Amino acid sequence: MSFNHREIEKKWQEYWLEKKTFKTNTFSEKEKVYALDMFPYPSGAGLHVGHPEGYTATDIFSRMKRMQGYEVLHPMGWDAFGLPAEQYALDTGNSPKEFTAKNIATFKRQIQELGFSYDWDREINTTDPNYYKWTQWIFTKLYEKGLAYMDEVAVNWCPALGTVLANEEVIDGKSERGGHPVVRKPMKQWMLKITAYADRLLEDLEDVDWPESIKDMQRNWIGRSEGAEVTFKIDGFEESFTVFTTRPDTLFGATYAVLAPEHPFVEKIVTNDHKEEVEGYLNKIQTKSDLERTDLAKEKTGVFTGAYAINPVNGEKMPIWIADYVLMSYGTGAIMAVPAHDERDFEFARKFELPITEVVTGGDVSKEAYTGDGVLVNSGFLNGLNKNAAISKMIEWLEENNNGSRKITYRLRDWLFSRQRYWGEPIPIIHWEDGTMTAVPETDLPLELPTMTEIKPSGTGESPLANSDWVNVVDPETGMKGRRETNTMPQWAGSCWYFLRYIDPDNPNQLADPKALQEWLPIDIYIGGAEHAVLHLLYARFWHKFLFDIGVVPTKEPFMKLFNQGMILGEGNEKMSKSKGNVVNPDDIVVSHGADTLRLYEMFMGPLDAAVAWSTNGLDGARRFLDRIWRLMITEDGKPSEKISDKINPTLEKVYHETVKKVTEDFENLHFNTGISQMMVFINEGYKAEYLTKEYVEGFIKMISPVAPHIAEELWSRLGHSETISYEPWPIYDETKLVDKEVEIVIQIMGKVRNKLKVSKDISKEELEKIALEDDKISDLLEGKTVRKVIVVQGKLVNIVAN
RNA sequence: GCGGGUGUGGCGGAAUUGGCAGACGCGCUAGACUUAGGAUCUAGUGUCUUCGGACGUGGGGGUUCAACUCCCUCCACCCGCACCA
């Protein structure tokens, strides 16, 4: 008889909820472990089989840690602001609030049916005013410190969505959501000065235990480059312009300069005889979308302005060109071109027949740009130096002669923080009629979203909030009129600090009690999808560092250890998608196979970080394993098996202790697939054994309980226990039980296995060598050969070199 | 192009101070039980083989008594970035 998963899963889920089994004691005396999942956006589609993968991993970790005597914080919540709810509201006329509430209810039911050990008293929701009060509060602090500011920036305007998108929400010139076209448009926007934290965001990556690939992605995103700024006078003008270069050593080889098409000097310096050509070029560029600009980038384009810059180091005249391979958004929007030692400049110079002067030896600059190290030539006082020495010396020269200085530039830009949307946290700022601007005082927070019947975007770029009376305010003291900021925050805002609120979720007076934060931070393990490798994780680190600076949190970094779960693909090894019809719904699996089976299967599929295809056969196999456990321990009529005895069964002793060791270590390291396979080995041995030792059976149930908690609780209670298994002490292993008195030794001749012998584990090297050489089979094989050398590895093998 | 990663049976995957390649699961084969089995149990299952053995971890080369593991080189695929000066 197999177990009835529908009955027992329901039974234990109700038990846990009712008894608040997983309630966390904030100020417990125990050592603390904080295991965090990336909270989900509760979409209308409901839970996907990908969600439970990471959630099961942290749940296993949490459950094991509780049994090992730790106080565990393991919470769940909802990242519930965002575009889909608003889009749905626009399409159907329904309220995003109700829609969101409904989706959350579905997600919560689904998650609870999977038996995760969350403390539901700490559930949070980013759209709850009691929560976003503190999101807004953090914003006002950023504003006070000058880290939130308004700026006129060319933004990604998406006419179809009626909103501005962040760079990262634009993929190949189209909106990430919906794939609508995006154009550049200058608008006044709120920005957060994340660049002020660039160096610390980079440096502190050294302190965290994250996958190297994620750290690298963040490093590349921040994109720190060291170099110098060099100022160039323009022949015949008062003005000068500045370029950024990582290769100041090549300044003698700079033969022309290039300004970005958007550079403010372009119109000023263009000579009359080139005006027409330049304007034509600018027009062509401006009507191109970003996408087309990238597409056409294979062929470099540009025009000469007629103006000349003076190379400060040798006084030579350098023609100033305009080209769209120079980006206004990086560095200063202007470059010195050194075609001999930069591939892009080389290509451009070739096309427009500009001079190419070699200044670093080592390549053949008549064929291609040489970017490597070498000895400087044609470079006055730099001649004879190598690259690094020349860089230092040139910077010295520039600083002494007031022509430039050392400079560090980042690829990272400030964070475009405002959205022209209804369904987001209102930015708590009031614009007064006298032109000033103030933050909403803390006592007036939260600044709640008004209920609106019509939330269509105005189309002009303002958010739907502009259509509400809510925008109008009057200062009660001075009577001055004002208008509220109508922009709202991006979806990233709420997820930048949610992990802090779990620690003290109901605190009305502060974001969280500092004493409680001190207890729980930093987070011990954070698991989620790799799609958040840069944005969420970088933004959250930025806010955390800011909160650290203003004394709100006690740690520099929020997430000590990070892990990315892999994707679960469809059976055909393709991404699951509605259109392919290969989506697996967790609800169906819970009904057909049970939550324990789903959890077990997802953990057994492969390494946690690998992308693995779903397999219905594999799922059946997981269920079969649970049935085997059940049948081994429970009789047909539901009683404990008579095979279970108080006696120690020596044939199970070693495999039991091995299993405890391997499972404990593997779970600690998130190697669930191998830990589970060891438990399968134990059950296989259990079937072969004449009788089962009760201690081993109970130890096994404890070890399977983090993976398959419902069946474990049921077995535990049927074996006569009245309390939950959740806080039973985790089994420990005895090192002395892991080694046999006899070990099998491999005998090799020339590295090939020729025989295997059982010998006592304490045998000496000399004895082992003797036994090996005297073995019948081996001596036969060695006949007529000379033994040259014998390598003995104690307890493992003997390799005989003979020919 | 740059950065990171992966490559092992029919399939998912094990195996790292270099020491028995293929644990465990799926699938498959045979047998047992059975009216029946897409249930369960038992045994087998890398390839080739003249049954001695030979070969085998993407290809080629190297170091070593010994290489999935270390080094060189090439190939394929995946992820991220992409004119970042």
C-alpha cells in the first residue's frame, strides 16, 4: 500500500499553520540563520515549476538548520507593484489593487500547498501602505543627502506603454515587456546617484561569497576604467574640450579628435564650409533609433567639422570629426583618436584616410591597430619607456602643465528612478508654486496612492496620477499651493530593502528595530534566479550601503552568500512557454504526485544551478522512492514495520553513518542531488537487511524531512512520536564507524587494474607491496618482466611498473 | 569581439590534495509473483571482443608510475556585455 499524499499533506500543512510551528523568535538565545528567497512578483499566471526549485532549496536548508539548533528566519512576501497589473487594469478596466490581491491569494495558496516552512506572521507586501511608507521614507533620506535629484535626461520613451523605461528595460531598441518600439526623448526625471557608490559596490564584492560569474557581471556593469582626462584647445576658439582616455601614453599618436553627435560644441565649432554636411549628418543620426544605430555600427560613419584641436603635447593640429561611434553617455562624449593603437580609431582612420602614427612598437600598424604593450617611439620624453611607465609619466606631465589629470570613469550611470505609472510607490515630493520643492515629512508618510477609476496614461509623459485631485496640495501654514510629484517609483524600489522588513515586519515607528537588525544581518543564504544578477542585486546593495551610512543597518553588505538556481526547461529541452504548450503547472503535480514528490524531484534533477529539462519519468521515479521508504517502514495496515528493531544491525551501521555524513555535508553545500542519492543507497540497503535498527530508521526520517516534510512528519508520528519532527535534533555520525577493518586494495600493473584484494586497513606499505607481488594472478602476469618500481598508496592501491 | 561557464553511457547526472570512470535515478533486457500489469520484487545493462582482453570522459598533443581531474592547442554549445575610448 502506498501513502495517500493528499490526506497527509493537507493534514500537516494545517498542523503547521495552526501551531505556528515555524514562527521565528526575533530575540532568541539561539544562534541565528537567515535563509532568504527572492520574493516573487505575483503574476496572473500563478506559480511556475521554476519557483519551487529555489524555494525548496532554502526550505531544506532552513529545516536542517532548525534541527541543528539554530533560530531560523525564513520568510516570504510579495513584490506586487509592477507593469503587468497596471497593463491588465488598462485592458480590462479593473483595479490593479484587486487584481494584485487576487494573484497574491493564488500564489499564497500554491506556496502553502508545497509545504514551505515560512513564518507567515512576517509576510510582507510591497503595495501595502504600511510597507511602502518605509520605501518612501528611504527615498526622502536619499533626497536629503542629495542622492535623489531631478535631471533633464534623454530617456527611453515608449509610446505604446506611455512611459519611460530604464536602459535595462530596453532590449534591442524595444521594451522588455511587450516588445514595443522605444525612442529617445529628453524629459525631467528623478535620478538616484548610484555612481557615488560605484567604487564601494565594486570593492565590497571581495567580501561576499557569491558565484564568480555574478561578481564579474557586476564588475562589468560598473565598468571602472582608470585613465586620464586631457584637455584640447580648439584652434581659433576660446573654448577647449576634454576627452577621457585609458591610454594617455599614446597622446603623441593622437592624429584627430572625435566628438559625439550630441556634443554641445558641435554647432559652435563647425566651419561655414562644413555646416551643410554636418547638419545633414546630425539629421540622419537623430532620426535613427538606437536599434538602427547599433545595426549600422558595422560600418563607421562621420563628418569633418572643419575645426582643429591642438595636441597639447606636441602642438600639432588635429582635425575634429563627428562620429556616432563616440557615445555622449560615456566619458566626456569626446575622444582623442589614436588610430595606430585603437581598433575603432584605426577602422575610422582607414575609411577617411586620416594619418596613422605608430607610438608603441610591437605590431604592424600598417595592417592593424596594436593595443598591446611595447616600447614607446615618436613620443618625445616618453621614448624608450614601456606602456605602464609611459602612462604614469604622461599623467605627471599633464598635471604639471595643467593639461589634464588622472581620472577614473565608470560605465555605470545614475539610476533612472521615476516611472510615469500609477501602480507604484508615489514619490513623496511636493513642487510648490514658488518653484521650490520639498519632501513629504515623515509624519505624513505613507503618501498613499489615491483610488482612481481611470488610470490611463496621459500620453504626454505624465503619469495617470496627474488626472487626480490628489496632486493638489495647500500648505496649511502658509497657504501656498503646490502640486505633488506624479511620477512613481520603479518596481525595483520595493525589493531593495524587503529583507530588512521581514526582521521586524509590523514596526510602526521605524523601518525595523536596530537591535533586531543587529541580530539577523547579514543574510546567510539568498537564492533566486540569475536574471537578477545585476539589477536587483546591485540596486539592493546600493540602498543597503546608503542605509549603512545613515546608521540604519549594521552591515556593509546585505547578502553574504548568494546562489542562483538554474532554469527548469520543458521536456524537449526548450524554455517552458505557453506558446510551446510545454508548461508544467505545480498545482497538477501536487494533485497527481504530491508536494513531497515535486520537492524531491526538483532537488534530485541535477545540481541546483544547472538548467535541466523536466521529465515525467523522473518525477515518477521520485514518487517511487517515497513509496519505497513508506513500504520499508510501514505495514499494509499502517503500523510500523516488524522489521524495525532496537538492535543495532551491523550490516547497516557503516552505510547509515556514511549517509548521515554525506547528507549533512551535501545539504550544507546545497548539493541536494547527491545527498538524495545517498539516501536512496541507504534505503536500498535497508531492503536487503534482515532487520532495521530503530535509531537508523528515525535518523533517516529526520534526514528526509527537509526534502519531503509531509511524509516525514507522518512517518514520525506513526513511529510513536506526538510532536512535530521539525525541531528534533539532526542526526550525527560517528567517524569511527565509517572505516571498515578490511579495505579493498586495487593492484595495478602499468596503471591498469589487474586485481583487487581485501587487506586489513592497518597494514604497512611494505607488507602491502609484498602481498601484491606475491598474489597469484599478479605474479603470473609479471612473469618474464622486470619490476622497475612499485608505488603504494596506503589503503588504496599498488601500482607495479614492470616491463 | 570581450568576460564567464559547460562538454562523461540511450537520458538526467556522480566521481577534484591526480589513485577502481559511470554512484544514484530514468530508460531498457531477463526472471519471479500474477487472471492481468504502465504495480512490486530479483538480476543485468559504457563500447567492441577471437572471451585472453582491448578501447572509452568533445578532438589533438603533453606532464606523470597513474589524468574526467594538471598544462598547451583546437572545436562545439550556453549565459552575460557589446563601438564604454
